[in-house]
Amino acid sequence: MSDHTLDKLPGGYKGMAADMSSDQTAFKGVQWGKTMMWIFLLSDTFIFSCFLISYMKGRASTVVDWPNTSEVFSLHVGDVPVPLLLIAIMTFVLITSSGTMALAVKYGYERNRKMCAWLILATAIGGLTFVGMQAFEWSKLIHEGVRPWENPFGAKQFGSFFFMITGFHGTHVSIGVIFLFIFARKTFRGDFDTGKRGFFTTMKSDYVAIEILGLYWHFVDLVWVFIFAFFYLW
Amino acid sequence: MDETQNKAQGSTHKIGIYLWIWGLLFVLSFCSYMVDWFAFQGLLRWSLIVIFMLLKAGLIMAFFMHLFWERYALVNVLLWPMTAIACFIVLMAAEAQYTVFTRAFYFFVGG
Amino acid sequence: MPDEYNQKNTPLEAQSSETMSGSSGSTTDIDYVRPAEVPEQDLYHGHSFITKWVFCQDAKVIGIQYFLTAVFTGIVGLILSWLMRLQLGFPELVPFITAEHYYQFVTMHGMIMIVYFLTALFLGGFGNYLVPLMVGARDMVFPYVNMVSFWMFFIAVCVLMASFFVPGGPTGAGWTLYPPQAILPGSPGSGIGIILMLVSLSLFVIGFTMGGLNYLITILQARTRGMTLMRMPLTIWGIFTATALAMLAFPALLVSCIMMTLDKVLETSFFMPAIIQAGEVLDYGGGSPVLFQHLFWFFGHPEVYIVALPAFGIVSDLISVHARKNIFGYRMMVWAIVGIGALSFFVWAHHMYVSGMNPWFGFFFATTTLIIAVPTALKVYNWIITLFKANIRMNTVMLFCLGFIVTFVNGGITGIFLGNVAVDIPLSDTYFVIAHFHMVMGIAPLMVIMGAVYHWFPLVTGRMLNERLGKWHFWFTFLGAYSIYFPMHYLGFIGVPRRYFEMYDSPYVTSATGLNEFITVAALIVGISQFIFIYNIITSLKMGKPAGKNPWKANSLEWLTHEVPPTHGNWGENLPVVHRWPYDFNVPGAKEDYITQTTAPSEVLGAEVEKT
């Protein structure tokens, strides 16, 4: 469905009632793949929410003191400990990559193949940097004696929740990075212009796929916003 | 397929809006980092963290994920399930208080 | 392998209902249905045996694969229940049923029946087969993902079954897998068994997410022309809502599985408090076992409705077709399904009244539990009013529907008992609970499944099942199930505790021995009578009476394909166009007693149809 006809539909809640009572599609103009990604992300939101709720319950009910995160995650610049320095850099890297992804989606829809591909590549490199810094952070903490089952700074659950939540988020980032590289190659090759068929699914490639990947990538960023706030800052 | 060809004919969003949001996200991230830098404590810290977090999340969802431009049918389907999570959060917060209470009670008073 | 695609991706001018009424609203053509919004679906047609029957992308074949796999696990679950009943009715009769084995049977029976049998059968089996057909799509929207979904489920079942053969055997922690006991050496299968169970559940969740996305998007975005949400059969509404619940509830299960796996493998302390075992202080400390219960039941209660809602939907359709009457209060039924689905996320801790959670939660959860009974009761009333003064065909399908209503009302009423804290506390962990949930989510959905198999078997195979055997099967199952579970209510009232391997010389034994033996005999008979059903299916495959097209004279789309059984792509050249809801039975003024969904208004001018 083209945007041209979409604009003629009523908006707001009136439009919602009309869409829901119409035939064929409930979400007008939203492609199947994009709907799927949205519903999947909703489901994934529940996964991360459950993790964070468990973390809240665990942290709030422990009788041993929770470590001071801004000390634990501080980096020494020269001799001065700067609290949360690495985490701040990671946040900035991830937001940067989110921005390049948003622009890649825009250029994709404008059929600007080169620009789109370079931006996806930039996003992938940003994601890779993030994963790299996370690996550094993990090894630093492990070096200091933090383990999933113990923690020299206080409550055991600190180590457990830290490795589990950031690990699960890092897995999401890594999967995203892999797909970003694949998509960068596909875009450079022009798959989305020629409608080349997918290797596994045998379905035609389409620029919508970049928006779908973009949704996933922004979601990863979104989750980081919550982890940053609740795990590192709280 | 035809959908993108139609889409290409016009209404992608201006680049300015993305750059604006991008900039705002940097500013908000910086602000939330400053919360830790100045070591605010107590209610002030928590409310600032949550406000900046929600603003960032809202900007990402609304503009980067295009939810602002989506039709209400999709937006509502995505946001209403969060009430279940909200309920879960509130109840687990209460549950955590109670767990701490019982732990303290049985530690000091005994079973 | 050679590829072949539909090359008919002709661009169609997109229009919405609103622009339609603007541009061509002046037309008086009463048969007008606005043109298609989305282009024809691209389908991959398999040619070899492997792509057609093994790694098949056709939702109908995937549905049958799901069905057969689920039935296989169901039979395993049935055999486990026999072994449990043998021990309870005749203690120490079978020497190899030790206490450890008994608990392993209990655990595996529960998990298999709820997750791997009922969920997979309703959503994977019926969902895959019926969703594309009933909404008028050519296939699921992502056939490849759908195929992967089945194979993930298959691997999950393999992992689960593998746990029977590992050292220590399968986990014996009870189907709720409560920590800390689930992963401590005291309970059977706390080594590899519990890990395999958690891995298997995680795989199931991943596989199911893939399938669930397919069902949801197919229903939301791939309906045929004229098929509005309020014209969908209630079967689809049930499957749709159940799938939506699954997408939001399974995450909690996945999270609790991951955390417990870490507790077991890495000795983290998410759910593990400080523990002294046999005088030795373990490394665990500070965790919260009640957190697991909350996560588990945040999944577990919606799971009850994941099983129940498809049953509600399917039984509504079966009753309507075989009573030749429209379903009473269709819209009320839809909203009841949706309302139950939404509320099911706010009632979970009524399973935990005796868990030691915050005592104030009892108020909240008892209230929400009683609220959720309202839409459920509405549905029961509507089924009964549908039957009232209807032209009921007393065939096997209808018998199973009536059996469902009776067992469901029975189980539902005991549910209201258990939803109240004050009543629940003495009754929880007794046989009353067993009776309640077997009635409401064991027997009742099974009745629907069997009715549905008798109903749709002609569609899938082109042959009818034997009616005479079907009636025998029904009466054995229905009366037998009642003889099993009805006495259990009494056992619960006199306080016989559940999950006890043997009562030894406790006072319960003297008064309950006879009843326990009776229940065991009944359970064996009911179990064996299921083989009548399997025999019926196998013989009817080859020798059943040919069904022909639309043997039940139903209205919904799945009976209106060009070929019966439907082939890949479902609809031949053109997709069907829908003009009405699927419940136009016995409409005054119509020639036949049914008007199919594809019948245009101009073909039935004299009929006083409902406007849908």
C-alpha cells in the first residue's frame, strides 16, 4: 500500500477503529516482515523486562550490600578514577551507530544504494566496537575477581545479574552485527535493487529489509538505555 | 516489489529530523552520565535517571523506529501489553520489600 | 532442486475502506468487495520427497507434522500417567516404580501434557492447518520460518525424550520445577535431567516464537478480501489470542529457564538461598526462590489460557455447525476471548497462595481471578444458548462438544473455589487441585481436540471417521474421565495430599484405598480406549467413507477449497472473496440451511441475514 493512499486514511483513534474493522490488514501499509519484527521485539521486550524485574527483585531483597557501581565500573585516566567512563563511551558508540542506522534506512528508501551501504557498514563497525569494549569490560571485572557465582565487592547477585544481563544484551548486539555485515554486502551488491532471492528463504530481497534490520538495531540500543539506567546508574 | 517503489516516490523524512534526534540523544546521555558524575543521591538521582531514560527511549522509539509516524493501530498494539509489565514491576517491588522484611524478621526474631 | 514460483505478482491498486467509500461509494453494487491491498504471495513449491514431506514449507503439512509429534509425546505422557496410577492404586505392585521414578513420571507427565502436547497440538497442529485456510491465505506469511519452527519443536521433543536415557534419569522436581529442590542432589534427575529439561523448554520457546509470529501476522496482515476481524471464525480468534498470549508469556519461561540453568551450571544464586545440605554449607546464598515462582506463573497462568482459548474457539465453531445455528453473541464471544487473554496476565499468583509471598497479594489476585470468571461464564452461557432450540445433530462431534461443556463447567466451578485464598489454603496440595486442573485444562481441551479431529478429519484426508467407533470412544472417554476425576474431589476434601508417592499407614489410606483402586482401573480403561480412536484414524485413512466436499455443510472457508483435501497454495487460481461471517445457518428466507462465507449477497437476496 502506498503512502499516497495511506495519507487519505483517517488518523488517530478514528483511523485505528477503521483499520481494525477493515478487511485484509489490520496495520495499513505495514509489510509482513516489518510487522513480524515489531511483534518479535514486543516479545523480546518481555524477555528483557523479565530480566530487569528479576534484577530489581534480587537487588532489592538481598541482605548483603550492593556494590557501588560507579566505583566498580570506573576507569583510571592517569591516576584519577573516572566513574563509568567505559560505560559512557559504550553508550555514545551505540547511540552513534543507532543514528547511522536511522540514516541508512532513510537512504535505503531513497534508493541511494552507495550511501545506504556505507552507513550500514558504519553501523556494523560501531556495533563491533561496542562488543569489543564489552569484552574488555568483562575481562577487567573477571580480572578483579567478579564471577557469576561470587563477587568481592558485595552481594553475589551483582556478578550473576551483570554477566547474565549484559551477556544477553551483548548476544543481541553480536547477532545484529553479523546481520549488519551481511546486509552491507547485500546492499553493495545491489540485491535490494534487483530483488535477488534469499539463500535460505528464497524470497525476494527488498529495501524494507533494511528498515526491519534497523528496527532490531534501534531496539538493541533501546534496551541498552534501560540497562545503563538501571544497572549502571541506579 | 511495488511497495518500496511507491515509498521511494516521496515521503521519506527530512534528514534534519534524524540529526536533531541524534543530537538530543547525545545530550540526554550526557545528562544521565552527569547524574553519576555529580553523585546526586536519593530521590533526586532516581527521578533524574528515570526521566532521562524515558526521554531517550521515547525519542528512539518515536523517531528512529518511526513509531511517531505509524498508524495508531500498530502503536496501540505495541504499547498496551506494557501494562502487564508495569503490573509485574509494581508487584515484584512489593514482593522484594516483603522478602527483606521476612529475612530481617527471621534473622532478628527467629522462626 | 528445481525452483518454481508463482509469477503472478501483478501490482494491484491499493485502496482502503475509506478511500473506497469516497471514490466508489456511490455504487449500488451490493456484492462489492474492495480490491486487494497486498500482492499475491510468493510461494516455494517443493518437488522432491524431502521438500514436500520432511522440510516442507506448506503450513498444512507442518500442521500434520506438529500434530503427529505432539500425539506421540501425548502417548508417552499417557503411559506415564498409567504408571503413576498403578503406584497410587496398588502400591508396590510394580516393583520398578520407586519413589524416585514416581516423581520423575509426575514431572514428565505434567510438562509433556501441558507444553509439548496441548500447546503444540492446538497452536502448532490446528493453528498451522487451519489459520491460512480459515482466513483465506495461500500459506503462512513466512513459510520458511514456519518450517524451522517445527524442526525446533522436534529437537526440543528429542532433547526432552533423551532425558529418559541419561544417568539419573529425567528431572523429578514436579512440573513446576521449583527451586531450590529442582537442582539439589536430593531430588531425582537433578543432574543432567533438569538441564535437559531446561534446554528443551528454551528450544521450545524459540521454536514456538517463530511459529507464533507466523500465526499472528497471517491473521493480522494476510486475510483475504472481505475477511474483517469480526468475520473470522471463533477458532481463529481463539488461536490468535492464545498465540498473542504465548508471545508475551513464554519470555518469562525462557528467562526463568536461563536463570535456573545458570544456577545449576555456574552455581549463581538467582533462586538459591543459603542452604545447608547434610551438614555442609553450600556455595549458594541470597537468592529468592519465590522469584522463580513468580516468573514461572507469569508464564504459567497465561499458559492455561494458551491451552483453553483455542479450545473455546474451536468448540464454538463445532457447536454452531453441528447445531445448525449461529453462535449466540458472536461479538460477545470475541470480546470474552480477548478479555480473558488480557486479564490472564494479572492473575498469576493465585497459584502461589501458600508459597510465602507477600500476604497482601491475596487480595489482588483473588479479585482478578474472580473477575476473569465473568467472561468465561459468559462464554458458557453463550454455548448453552446456542444449543437451545437448535437443530442438534447428535453425532460424535456434538457429543464431544457437550462433553466439553460439562467438564469445563465442572472444572471452572472448582476453579472459583480455589481462586479464593481462604478456600485455597486448606485445599491446595490435595487431590482437589488435581481434579480441578485435569477437568478444566486436561479433559475439557481433550474433548475439544477429539471433537475437532472428528470434525476436520474429512478435510485433511478426504474420508470420514467411523461414527460407531467414535461414539464408543466418546462414552468410554467421557464416563471414564468422570470416574477418574470426580472421586478425586472427594479425596481432596478428606485431605489426601497430592504428589505423595505412597500413603503407607496414614489414616487416609483406610478410607481412600478403595477409591484409589477404582480410579486406577478407570484410568487404565480410559487410556486403553484411546486406542479405539487411533485404530479408527488408521483404518479410516484407507477405508473410511469418502467425505466429498463440505460433508458437514459448514460455512467457513476451509471447506470451500477447489480440491479436497486442499493442496499447496490452498485456493487454486483465485483467492476466495468473503461476504459474511461463518455462522449463517438456518437463515429465514434462504433455500439451504447454510450460506457459505463466499456466497455473495445478490445470490441470497431473500434471506434475512445478519449484517456482519
